[in-house]
Amino acid sequence: MGIQCYRHLTLYRVKPKIFCAHAVSHSTMRTSVYEHKTQPPIPRKRFVKRVLFHAAIALGLVLVSLALGMAGYEFFEQLPWRDAFLNSAMLLGGMGPVNAPQTNGGKLFAGLYALYAGLVFLIAASLIFTPILHRAMHKFHWEQDRG
């Protein structure tokens, strides 16, 4: 068995590093997406890309959740896709369903989907606001430590 090596490209470094299985320690591997408080804040262009990336992940999560909700409402309640979309979107937005479920399976699905939609709402909001909050805190601490 030979030593397995791989290229480790960090998000904000230009030069790739080579890590080998026998030489990698936990301190040499990058474990965070964000810069450490001792590093300067990233430039505005990279920050905008970071926010857009987080927003794209949140949008993808919401779209997949919307599709799952629509499929569930169509299957359990035999709702047309427009009504299924409306119910799913209202739950994901935190408002609640428009059409009350009529079947037992629909009631169970609506309850579980409502719990899931609440979590998705919180996760999506966290994904969008995390880089903004991190930058504000990072700038504050970096300038405080610098001065």
C-alpha cells in the first residue's frame, strides 16, 4: 500500500497544497468556511460571492422542500398542482395551509410537513444571514484587535 496523497484547495488561497495521509494533522487541515478572527476580512467581491452562494443553497433547499410538499399534497389530498403549490408555499412561508386536509393520510402529511417547513424556514434564514453576521462580527473584532 502506497501513501495516499490528494490536492487540498482552500477556498481563498491561490496555491494548492499537497497533503499526504501520513503527514496530515488536524491543525493543518482547514475546517472552517470562514476566515479566522486573526485574518483580515475578505474583500467585498468575495463577500458578495459568499452571500450569493449561501442564498443559492437556501433557495435550493426551499425549492426541493416545495417540490416535496407539492408531491405530498397531490398524493394524499389529490389536490391539483396549483393548490398543492399554494399550500406548500404557505407552509414554507410560515403562514399555514389554505385547504384543510380531508383524509387521514393528508392530515398526517400536513402535520409532519408543517413541522418540516418550520425547520426549513429557520435553516434558510440562517443560511442567508450567517455570512452577513459573521462579516459584521469579524470586522468588529479584527479592528478591535488591530487597534
